[in-house]
Amino acid sequence: MPDQSVSDLIDLVRAELATPVDPRAAAMAAAIAAQYSGSARAVLFYGSCLRESELDGLMLDFYLIVSDYSDAYPKRWMAAANSLIPPNVFPFQSGGLIAKYAVLSEADFDRLNGAETRNVSVWARFAQPSRLVWAVDDTARDRAVAAVARAAPTLLAAAGRVDGEAPLDWWRRAFSLTYSVELRAERTNRAQSVVDADAERYARFSLPAIAAISADARGGGWARRRLEGKALSIARLAKASLTYAGGIDYLAWKINRHAGTKIEIKPWQRRWPLVAALTLVLRLMKSGAIR
């Protein structure tokens, strides 16, 4: 039975996840789930598009939660890729909108939201607002809520407490640390803007999230996280060149959007997306366009 602090946080997360979204985003989530009949458990909508009232021309972000990778894919190598370097990411179009969705099993989604992993990519995202826009049943919904509720305490615990620091500054510092771990094209003030865009929400979540931090939680280890995170980001790019149709074009689009660059993909780069992605990322890291 969860203690009161965890129960309070779960209640907050459940209410936030149930907030209505644009009907077209909900329809897209259902269409994604329909591709995985028998294995789809839940679909979560997250990212900057949550704050947008006009979705046309944007790329929506979803996480598809499945029961098991072997159930989700007819090809064994796809299941193995998802298990070894989660998640697999795929493009999607429906109802005039474009999106990408990441696939995680229920077990991995729970684990990657928790302190048992140094990998920041899931818990850093789900410590931010998200919406549970589709679930196969109440059990799947409850499991998704419980997994997301792990994210905020994990984020704050990993950043560590600083005496006298205001809660909103704790969130800002924590997100700044996570942004330093992955390859990012966003400008340097991005972590602060995440909090400032919805400061009331983070203020409301602060006490329950802090109270839910385990007494034996330990922060730090960010130098190691950075080394592992950059290497993992490159490994995911390499994998995406095999699993994500048009992945090199998406990579260029995302970097251009966030870093203000004007990358244009050449024909040879589409023929050799793995080589193109790796050389592009290394060149932009050297120039400082991504960090």
C-alpha cells in the first residue's frame, strides 16, 4: 500500500494525465494503438505540442506502451532492438497531422521512470506534463499513472537537495542537468523555460514530489550520466537509421527548429542514413550547435 505522500502524488498525476486534449491528438493516439492490436496497453501524449492550440505543421510526440516487445513486432530483430536500446521510434501520419511515437513495454516504462536507471530520457520527460490519451483498460491506465508518478521524485532526487533552494529553482536546476546529458539542439535557456511556461503546475507538484523521494535516494553522478547519455544518444541515432523511415530528414528538421541552423539533406545522405546521421551529429557537436 503506497504511503500518503506517494498517494497524493499519484492523485495529482492521474488528474493531469486525464486532462482533455485536442480531439485530433486523441484520434491519432487511437490510430497508433490500432496498429498494435493485442499488445497496445496505453498511449501518452507529451512534449511542447501540449501547450499549442494549433497543431498543423507541428510534429506531435507520443509514447506507445505495449505488453511485451515480442508481442508488438512480427520481426524478432525489431523486438530485440527495442529491448537492447529502448525505445524504438517511428513516424506516423493521421488526420492531416504528423507525429512520431516511441515504443516501450510496461516493464521498461516503469523502470525507466524510476531511480534504478541513470538514463534520464524517460523520467526527465515524464516529470513534465503529459496526457494519457488512450488505454486498453483500467489496469493499463493505473499502471501508466503509477509509472509516470515515479518520474518527478526521480528527477529531483537525482539533482540532489541544495540548502535554501526554492522548489522552482530545484526543478530548473534538475532539468538543466538532464539537458546536459543528452545530445540537445535546444538553446541554453530551454530548461528554465520548461518550468516558467507552467510555473503554477510545478509549484503544485513540488511538495508531493519532494515528499515522495525515497529516504535512501542519492543524487549526483552527473559526469558518468553525461558520458553514458551522449554515447546512448549516438547509439539511438544509429538504430533509428534502421528503424525510422526518413530519420535523417527528421534529425535535420529537429536541429533546424531548435538550433536555428539551415541543414539541407543531400541525396547521398538519404542513401546512407547511418553514416549521414553520425557525421552530421559529430560535426554539429564540434561546432557547438548541439551539445
